[in-house]
Amino acid sequence: MASHAHSSHDHGHGEPHPLVGHLVPYSTLFATGAALIVLTIITVAARYVDLGEANIYLAIGIAVVKATLVSLFFMHLRWDRPFNLMVLVGSMLFVVLMMVFCMMDVGQNMPTENKGNPAKVQQYLDANAPFAPVTAKK
Amino acid sequence: MSHSASHADSHSGSHGHDAHGHDAHGDHAKYPFLAHHFDTPNQQFESGKLGMWAFLATEVLFFGALFVMYAILRFKDPQVFSYASQYLDTILGGINTCVLILSSLTMAVGVRAAQTNKKGLLSVCLFLTLMGAVGFLVIKYFEYSHKLHLNLKWGEGFYHPVTAEEAAEVKVEPKPVENPVLAIASPNPSAGAQTVALAPVPPVDKTAIAAPKTGPDGVATAKMVEATDAPMHVEHSEEPHLLDSNMPPNTHRFFAIYYIMTGLHGIHVLIGVGVIGWLFLASLKGRFNSDYYAPVDFVGLYWHVVDLVWIFLFPLFYLIH
């Protein structure tokens, strides 16, 4: 509880302090909200700028920054017990692990597309969705 | 507040191991919400919070698997994603992003209101959060219904014509096939298009086997697009996708993953409406105060995760250059 007593020193401001948890100042909350809205506008604007491959990485990067802001300030992880942060980051690491191994596998696949669609898909579409285009325009 | 002194006592008491049992008893007498298997309110709160985080970790893994599915589909057909993204409404998606961010903000302010015993502000914040969640779903409803109206669906429904005009343009006379197992039809020999039906195909009367009208290379001609342009432009400037010669194959996959991911997210928003609504009613009855506000805090965590997922969904679906 040492950190608890300490944090009440920092953010108490003479207001009634909760029995449990951490009190986040209004200024922090509204600044976080404003930053999230600004980043949303930036990411929408970035869509219309052609950066080639970098577009998706920029979009994901901004999303990661926004997610960090939400989890640190809205979800109190900045002041929470570190174990809660470990639970969140740990789950995300496992998602990244699954993503990396799946993409390694997909990257090794030989092309199996026939007339634009995989064979079975094409046969199914021919029978059930005869209006599906067969190949892409060059 | 008078309790600030007493809770300092409880904290020091919980750490005095010599008088542990006695002080724990004192906490239970002091705090009616403290369950008998917890020693202090702080232990109860932190345990509940850890449980909530464990649940949120499963949520991350739940959505994570779908993000992996998204990555695989996009890796295999990048042109599908850059093409189909134009059918999503960036303005509505952006508004929905802001709605969710603002409702996350009101939720965080609501937690602070509960912590500082401002019961009126807490109810107002919960109501605003609730309205944000409902507003998100209403906007999503308009997006979905517009797309379904245009047959921008998952699976084969994506390839069904929308209007009679479009059907007339795209359709040719269906040719009945006696033995679908082995039948090989070549309805458009000049184009060299071949249609093969195999055994597992369900017997559908309406389809039989028809030639892909979309032309020799499966491509609608510019003339066809022009011909049906006018009737489709009643409300929207979008091309009917079946007549769009630029549509890459497998475009239906984009909408499959779009509906799966945004739909699952929408279900989470719907659950959020229920839980936040319950919190709102409970707050009107004065159930929460600066000592006991754990449900507000934990539902807030859930609501922020719903916001987090949308923060990733929005650029991945709506903002593809």
C-alpha cells in the first residue's frame, strides 16, 4: 500500500480519495480523449496520402498509439498493479506469436489459384453463383 | 470526508500481521459490501480487477484469432481489400470511431465521479456512455442495411443481382443439367469459358448451370456498365459491384471477414448496452459510492476494450488506401 499512499499524495488535490483504486485527474482524462480524436482525424487524413506500403504500417502505428493511450489512462494501467499490464501485454504477445507463425506458413504456400479462384471455390461459385466473375481484369 | 482517516487505519491494519484477524473483522463490520472471504476492501477490489483482466485477455485472444484470419486473407488477396474498402462509408465509420472514443471518455469520467462520490455526475456519465453505445449500433444498423440492400454480403449472396435491371443485364437462360455430377457445359464456346459442376453441389432448381454472363474473361464490358448506370444511381454513386469490370475475384471474402469482425464487435457493443444500462439503473438507486464502485470500474474496463478493438478495426477496414 506504499504506492497507494504515495499516489494519493500526487493526485489527491484535497478531494475525497476512494477507498480503493486510483483517481485520475479530469485534465488527464480529457487530454487523452482529445488526443484520441486528433489521432483519429490524422489516421483518416493519412488514408488519402499515397505512401505505398507504408500506408498500412502508419495506420496500424497510429492505432497502436491510440490503444496505448486508452489502456494507460482510461484503463488506469499507468497506475495499476504491473501484473494487470502483464496480463494484457501477455495476451497480445500470444496473438503476435500466432500471427507470425500463420503468416510464415501462408508466405510459403504455392499459388493454387485457378482462373482467379481456388478450384473448389470456382466450382461452387459456378454452380451456385453463376454471376461471379471468373478472372480478374488485367 | 470523514472516512479518509478511517481507511488509512484499515490500510495500516491490513499490514499489521500481529493484529490481522481482529482488524479483518473490523473491516467486515465497517464495510457491508466486503465479502467474508476477503480481508480488506482493497484485496476484494484488486482480486475482482485481476479477474476482469483475465477475462479481457481471453477477449484479446478471441479477436486476435480473427485478426490473424484478416491478415491471411489480405495477404492472399491484397487487391480485394483495396478495392472493396471503397464500399465502406468512411464518414459513418469515422463518426462511429468518435462516438466510441467519447463514450469511453464519459465512462472514464464516470469512474472518477464514482470514486469521488458524485452520484449525479456518475448517472449522467453512465447515461451518456449508454447513448454512445446505442448511437454506435444505430449507425452500424444503417451501414449494414445499406450494404445488404446492395447485396454486399458474405459468400455467394454477394453474386446475386440486386435489381431486375441488373439481373436482366447479367443473366442468361439457365441450362438444365441432367447429371450434375459429370456434366460439363460449355455455354459460351467462343469465349472458352467452362463450367464444371461436381458432386457435392446441392441440387438447386433455380440455378442449374448458367454461363457466367460477365463476359469472356469474366469481365463486364464498359457498355454494360453504362447501360445500367442510371437506375442504380438513385441514392448512391457506387457502381453495382456485379457490373464493375474492376472487381477482382474473391471480393466476397472481404465482406465475409468484415461482417464477422464488425459483427462480433457489434455483439460486444450490444452486451455493453445491457451492462451499462444495468449500471445506470443501479446508479440511480445510489448503489455506488467512493468505497464501493467496483462494478463501474470493471464494466469500464470492458467498455474500453470494446473501444480498443474498434480502434484497430476502423483503419483495417475503412481506411485502406
